[in-house]
Amino acid sequence: MESQVLKVTNFSAHFSGNQVVNNVSMKVAHNKVTALMGPSGCGKTTLLRCINRMHELIPEAGVSGSILLHNKDIYRMNPILVRKKIGMVFQKPNPFPTMSIYDNVIAGYKLNGISLKRDEKNRIVEDSLKKSALWNEVKDRLYKKGSFLSGGQQQRLCIARALAMNPDILLMDEPTSALDPKATSHIEELLTELKNNITILLVTHNIAQAARVSDFTAFMYLGNMVEFGLTEKLFTVPEDKRTEEYLSGKFG
Amino acid sequence: MTDGKLVFRIIKDRLFQAVVILFSFAMIVPLFLIIYYIIRNGISVINWEFLVSLPKPMGDIGGGIANAVVGTAMLVIVATVFAVPLGVCAGIYLSENKKGRIAYSVRLCMEILQGVPSIVIGIIAYSWIVLSMGTFSALSGGVALAIMMLPVIVRATEETLKLIPENLREASLALGVPYSRTIIKVIVPAGLTGILTGVLLGIARIAGETAPLLFTAFGNPFMNINIFKPVDSLPMLIFNYATSPYPLWHAMAWGASFVLVVLVLGLNIVTKVITNRWKVRF
Amino acid sequence: MAISFLDNNEKDSIMLKAAVLKNRLGSETSMREESQPEQIRASFLSDSVFKTALNVSAVFMLLILAGIFVTLVLESIPSIKAAGFSFLTGKTWDPVFREYGTFVFLVGTLVTSFLALIISIPFSLAIALFSGEYFRQGVFSSFLKSAVELLAGIPSVVYGFWALLILVPLVRTFEMKAGIIPYGVGILTASLILAVMIVPYSASIGSDIISLVPSDLKEAALSLGSTRFEMIMKVVFPYARSGICAGILLSLGRAIGETMAVTMVIGNSNLMPENIFSPANTMASIIANEFTEATGDVYVSSLIEVGLVLLLVSLIITVTGRYIINRTSMQQ
């Protein structure tokens, strides 16, 4: 028995006249990993940024169609509220360089001016760092700057930062593309653990990664949603010829 | 291609290099001479008494420059209070609105303002403030210095914030942090070192300025801490004493020069240390 | 395994799930949600206030500059009315007889500045080549750089004071030996101290520009068998020419606007200078000397008009220099 957290219907996005995402519909299931893959420039990152309403920060950007989060249209909500409910992890790890590891984890509260009690803060920090499998590595240096961690650790810190806000869904934009293979496998392990508690939408251009970690996969090409379904099915018996070609490495 | 010609070319090459080195280091001679005279003549007058006491009437031995030290501090504070908030805000505006007509004009305007002769800025502060208040004042001097400081601060803020990676802003916005808080709590702290450097360089630039003070802060042989009254300042005191015919006052001017040069060069050194030490790692 | 979420008509079930999910997140979260509408309003308000503050301060910069021009022009009107165009061409400046001709000061300014520029060019070019081409790194280079920065940091009034007490007697001795009237003060002294003051500017711009010359061009010249001197003459200078000129223009702009050091050693004479040893006055030094003592509207207004002319002359030079620099660095 599953349910959908996010529902994208007939959604299009453009900026300065270029249609980047073209009439896309998809759904993201509760507590599953949904992968969004495709060659670079296919619009997957734009779609992801639209879900967090980050796309509109670019001047001359516009969207049409609807994105429902728990059946509420996020484009009828305040973008700040949307971003609080939807966590995001970026391609390049981006911990706040002026903050300690501890402050980085609760940055969402701190920066929004939400005051928490001391022990509440401690609990959130410990929980989030444990969830992102970073606690054991940093518990003795919580008050050091986050930017002195390794790339993989920084990325897990960013995941902890997103998790600390208790998001309804976690968006990840190629979270391993800037990391070495070892750190990548670490993050992938983490994803499979995380999905017991949280819904994840993962953008990747790495076919193998999509196959390894996701339950559902969407394949986008030139702004269009070519195919969307169970990962197993999409990888073994793809319906669309383009999916087959992409999986067999014919393009991209 | 005879050997002789080659030798000649090589000699010419070496000669040119020697001339470059010679002329480069020739510029150090005036620097050393200036520093040497300031130290030799300055050190002998400087003591605690010199820094904390007021000037004595002409002919009396002793006395100090306390009024000028306090005056310079007041002028710098007034200028900083006016210029820093305005300059930092304008700098943020420029880094946030990289393109656009206003941003372009503000950038051009800053370049022009940087090229305005300091004496002209003195005339402006005179017309704007001294005339309307009817008296020379520390306030008018501070405003004149603030106008001189602005381009430095605006530029430093803009250049610093430009270097901050875009993904930092996105990280904050993605957490649902409003725009204003993102700028104030994430972007500005990340660029604080650069902004602080700009402020210190701005202070170093204005602390030694005399021309804009001639008919604004004017000078004052007595201690004054009222910003609506004329004040003395180190550069004004040096100018007044230096152009007097009395060797006793020249000695005071050397002492004041020493203090001023130490202050200005000290600010430059502090700025360098800050830039190297506190650099934020991204 | 039924993929029920692919079914569109499951609104109720989803709402239920959402409610359950919300519950699961705990009381702390829901408390936050309750207080959110207010918070959001507050943050939007502060966003717009913040953006307005930024806009206002940016526009304020424009207003300051506009205000400077408007003020100067307005305050110059009495003088413009009184003297008209002869203000620029008149050779007599005699406030007692209400004669305000500034041609002498224009000449004084230009002669002093250009002389300073000519004296400074060999030195600033040498420093630019030293730290931009010959010794890019190393102890000597950083020593020279710090020395030049020190020079730039010394206040103008200190230069003037030093020149008055050290340089003036030196020039006087020289003039006595050469059989010229030994004023000591005058155009040459002012130009000498100005030259020292502007070297840091042209040198640092010059070395930045010279170090921007692509190394493959230089290597190409060297690989063809040219000496370093020939390479500098044939490749570096032609490539960096406009940038170096811009640096020189900018330092000229500084020299023209420089007030204190010049005022202290130029001799303050309102007569037309006969040669470079004569005392004179520049536009900046006449304002510095006479502004506080000026009585009468036209006298003050004339001095302000001198300021306006000074501003325009130095702006034309600075803006041209900046324009060239921006264009060259854009090409890189």
C-alpha cells in the first residue's frame, strides 16, 4: 500500500523563450526513491528546481501546469513555505562556510529565525547527523567549520541540513557528481537507508546509479518525459525505443 | 648574422635589464628618505605627554596633539557611520543586480566619484553643510570624508560578494529562508572579510586627507567633542604647523606626521593580515 | 504489488496519509505550522523593506554625484555672470580689483602635472616591467611591491611637509649653483614631489597590464631567437600599449586633482610662470589657499567655478583612462 507525495501534471517550464521542460507528468511515491534520469540538458534539473520553486529565481523564467504536494498546489503557496517543506541537496556540496557543523545542521531554523530550546537543538542535530550517517565522524568536532570536511562528508552534512527541517520530500540534484567513487557509494548506501523514512526524488545522469538505488525511474529526453515506471520494469523491458537506446548507451 | 651583432644584442638586453632594476629601486630612495626623516624627527618629540596634552601657546615648549587625535577619531567615526551602511547596501545592490540600467549607472558613478579631486569634495561639503548650518563643523568634515570613502566600500563589497558561489545562496533559499535573511545571514557573513577590508582601506584613504577638511572641519586649537563645532585633525595640524615659520611647530608637525603615518600604514598592514588570515573557505 | 499511487482518484486516501504523516512529525512541527502565516507575512514585509533599502542606497549614490555637479554649477552662476568666458582666458587673478581670470592656474596645473608625469614615467615603467615581467615572484618583487604600496599610503600632507623642509632647500641649492633666482619653491619642486606620489598608481596598473600579456605570445617571440629586450619592445609593449597609456592617464588625473603637497611647495604666485623654476599656483592650490579668506559672492563663486573646471578636466582624463582599461580587460 503506497501513496503519492508529489504529483506533477502537464508541467512545462521555460526561460528566456526556451522550453526546457515540456508537458511533463509524473508522481513520486511515499518513502520510495524515484530517480529522474536523462542526458545532460534534458530538463531534469530544471524540473527538480521547479518543484522547490528555485527555478523562478532566474529572471525571465516561467512555468505552467501544476505540481501538487500532498494535493496542494505549490504554485498557489508561498515559495518560502514550499521550500521549508521540500528539502534540497545540490550537485556540489554547499555547507555554509561561516557556520560550524552544528550550526550548519540547524541552519534552516537559525536562518529562519525559529528559536529552539538548547536540548531540542541538540536532539535535532544528533538525529539528523545520525540519519545522514555522519554522526560518528563529526561528533567530536561539532563546533568546527563545516567547510573543513571532505567532499563526501560535506555532502552528507548538506543532507543532514535538509533532513533537519523534517521535509515532506527530499530533492537531490546529482548529489554524487562532484564526489569520488568511494564517497559516492557511501551516499548511495545512505539513500537506501533513508528511504525507510523519507521520500526522495533523485536526479542523476548516471544510469547505473538510478538502477542501484531507485524504486521508480523516470527517463527524460529533450524536455519530454519519455517513460516513467518501476525501475525494474524500465530497465528490463522499456516501452519506448529511446529509453532502450539510452540504456544501451547509444546516446547521452 | 655575425657574432658581433649577436653580442651587441645581448649587451643591449643586459643593459636594459640593468636599467629597469636601477630605476625600480631608485623609487625606494625617496621612500626611505621620507620614512627616515619622519622617524628621526618624529620619535624625538613623541611621548605619552605629546599624545594626551593640548597645544601650548606659541613660544611655550611642550604641548601635544590630543585635540587633533580626538578630532581625527571623530571625523573617521562620522565618515564611517555615514559611508558604511550606505556603501555596503549599494554594494549589495550591485552584486544582486549585475545587469540593469541603474546598476550600470551606479558603477559608472562610483568610478567618477573616485576621480573627483578631494578639494572639490571639500567645496561640496562646505556648500551643503557649512553654509546651511552657518559654522564649520566636524559633521561637515565627516560628510566630506564619507563621500571619499563611499567608492572604496561600494567596490569592495561588490567585488567580494560577486566571488561568493551561487550555490550558497541556493542552499539558503532551498531551506525556505527569505531573501533578506539569506543576504544578511549567509551572503554578507561569507563576504565579511572582504567588506571589512574595504572599510579599513577606506579609513586608511581618508584618515590622511587634508584638502576636504580645509573649509569643513577647519581646525581648532582646543579640545572639542561636539560634532557641530570645528575640530582639529592630524593632517590639518601638520599643514598648519608645517607652513608656519617656527621650528618648534615644525617639530610638532614631525611628531604628528609620525603618528599619522603609523596610523595609516598600520591600517594597511591590519587589512593585509585580515585578508590573509580570515579568508572564508568555500 | 499494486502501484496504487498511479491511480488518480485516491484523494481521500492521500489526504489521510498526509494527516498521518503530519502527525508523525510530532507536535513541535505542527506548532511551527500554526505560527507560520504570521511569520511569512513578517518575512515578506522585511523582504520588501530590504529590497527598498538596497534600491534607495543605490539611487542615493547617483544623487550624490548629481548633487555635486548641480551644486558646483549653481554656485558658479554669479561668477559665470560676472566674467563669462574671460574667466578661462583672462590672465589676471586679482580679487581686490574683482578680476578673475584663471588662465594662469590652468597653465600652472597642466605644466606641473605633465612635468610630474614625464618625470614619473621611466620609474613607473621600470617598476611595471620589474614586477610584471622580469621578477614576477620572489623576495625582491614583493619587497618592491610593499615599498610602492607604502609610498601610496603616505598622506599627501606628509609629502608636502617633507618636500617643504627637505626638497625645497635642495632645489634652492641647485638653483643657486645654476644661477637662477633661488626660490626653492615652484613648479619643479611641486612636480618632483607629485612624481613620487603618482608613481605607485601608474606602476601598479602597468604591472597588472603587463602581466596580462599572454605567455604563449612571449614564448613565440623568444623561440624565434629574440632577446628579452626585443621581446618586450616588439611583443609586450605593443600588446599592453593601451593599458599602459590608460594607467598613465589615470595618474595624470590624480596629479591634476592633488592639492596639499602642491599647495605647500608651489610658491603660491598668481603671476604667469616664466619657467619651470618659477613659483605658480594650480587650480587646486588657489582654492586651498583662498577659499576660507574669500569675501564677497563673486570671489567665492569664482573659486567654486575653478573647482568646477578642475573637476571637469580631471573627470575627462579619469573617465577616458577607465574606459580604456575596462575595454582592454574585457578583451582578455
